[in-house]
Amino acid sequence: MVFVKRRREKDIGWITVDRPDALNALNSNVLKELKVAADRMAADEKVSVVIVTGSGEKAFVAGADIKEMLGKTPLEMRSFTMLGHDAMNTIARMEKPVIAAVNGYALGGGLELALACDIRIASENTMLGVPEVKLGIFPGFGGTQRLTNVVGKGWAAEMVFTGRMVTAKEALSMGLVNKVVPLTDLTKEVKGLAGMIAKNGPIGVRLAKSAINMALEGSLTDGLAYERELVSLAFSTEDKEEGMKAFLEKRKANFKGK
Ligand code: DAK
């Protein structure tokens, strides 16, 4: 892996887009490596929570690689888009919580990558936007869909139609990011959040992600039915016995993920 670094710290998996000279822009190789990294994190039983971030102090990801896209035919662009969708869908559908540690510019495909994650924590220097209309196109890695799901039609329409960047503070007020912290505190903040999640019963957390995803993909009736089936499944686990007994015995639960 050249452009995407992967590491595990105890039960937290880190995926870092590492192409700082181009503000971590997503070219074909980055997208292929992102997909591989996400697949490996999904398969690693030691990883409970995944954090996605960018290298350096300036950018999370400044978008799809404009230099690479310029020369592409529509058919080549279709293949490129499939790489993007593959990587981002793998993150969005992974049965583990994924946190974006947004450490600077999150633009175009970069914001779309952050939106494929479940939770976004941003540093104060972050600027977010979907400037594709300034290039004569519009967001194509799921931005029109996931941005609308997260912030609602009004904000999504304003961001997509104007292409303007919003500050981290404005993004917080829109619900586009969950929290804003100084850049120097970002790692500590996301680790703390990941640690809080990792302490909980992993099967419950994973099934919950699957049920939450259904809220965006189906009707309320289907979502409620899916939630009912999955939460019933959680009652078949040793973790449920342990969690409930631990509560009644006034002690910390020792979850085994079984
Ligand atoms: N692609 C390629 N290189 C990039 C880049 C990008 N998106 N963003 C920055 N860079 C490169 C710059 O070219 C520069 O490289 P050198 O000139 O040093 O070789 C280096 O990173 C540093 O950037 P700057 O010199 O520009 O740095 P500044 O601090 O002055 O400005 C900036 C930072 C983030 C404001 C600026 O770099 C900028 O505006 N970047 C472009 C942001 C952008 O427009 N992002 C959206 C990209 S379009 C589709 C599927 C997906 C997409 C489209 C279609 N289909 C389904 C068809 C997705 C599209 C996008 O994401």
C-alpha cells in the first residue's frame, strides 16, 4: 500500500490517506487501496472501531484527483466512479462503526468519503464543501445522496449548487459534523470516542449500524421490521446475558463478541 496506510492500536483500526503533496486527493490507486484497507479492517476480528483520516495538517482529502479526471473519457470515468463507490460503500456498509477524523479540507470526493463514515469529528481548521459545479460537473461519489441524508435538502442544495465551502463551525450547526475540536486535540478526541464505543457489546453495535443504515435505504415499515429482527437476534448472544447480568450485579460487563 503506497497511498493508504493501515494500522491497528489495540481494538481501533486506523486508515490514513497518505498523499499530502496533492492534499490527499483521490486518484485510482488511492481508491483501490482504500477499498483494500476497508476490507481488511472489516475482516480483522481484533478491530472494533475504524477511524479514517488524512495525512498532514492541511487536508483530510481535497477531492477526487482533478489531474487524473481531466483526461478521462466517459467510460474511463465510469470505471473510476465504480472504484470510488466500491471504496465508500465498503466503509458505509462495514459492520463496524467508522469515524472520520476530519483534519482539514474535506472537499468533493473527500467530503463524500467523510459522509460514507458514520460519525465526523472535525478540527477547527477544517473547510468542507462540494465544489464540483465550479468544475462544470457535480458530486458523483454519492454526495447528492449522502449529503442530503445527513443535512437535509435545503443545506445540501445550497452546498451543491453554490459549491461554497463551509467552516467547521458552520458544519457543526448544520449537523454535517458531530463535534469540532482544535487540531491538536483531534486524535485524542476520536480515540476517546472510539474507546467509548469499543467498550460496548460489539455484536449489538454492529447490528445497530446495520439497522441505522436501513433507515436510509428503505421505508419506515421495512426499517422497523429489520430492527425488530436484528434486536431479537441480539438476544441469542452471550454478550446479552453478560451485559444484563453485569448491570444487575453492579459490575462492568466483560463482552466477548459472542
Ligand atoms: N486533485 C488533484 N490535485 C489537487 C487537488 C485535487 N482535488 N486538490 C489539491 N491538489 C493539489 C494542487 O494541484 C497542488 O499541487 P501542485 O500544484 O503543488 O502540484 C497541491 O495539491 C496543493 O494544493 P494548492 O496549491 O491548491 O493548495 P492551496 O492551499 O492553495 O489550496 C485548496 C487548497 C484545497 C483550496 C485547493 O487545492 C483546491 O481548491 N483544490 C481543489 C478542490 C476541489 O475542487 N475538489 C473537488 C474535486 S472534484 C464523478 C465521481 C466523482 C467526482 C466527480 C464525478 N462521476 C461519477 C463522473 C468527484 C469530483 C471531485 O471530487
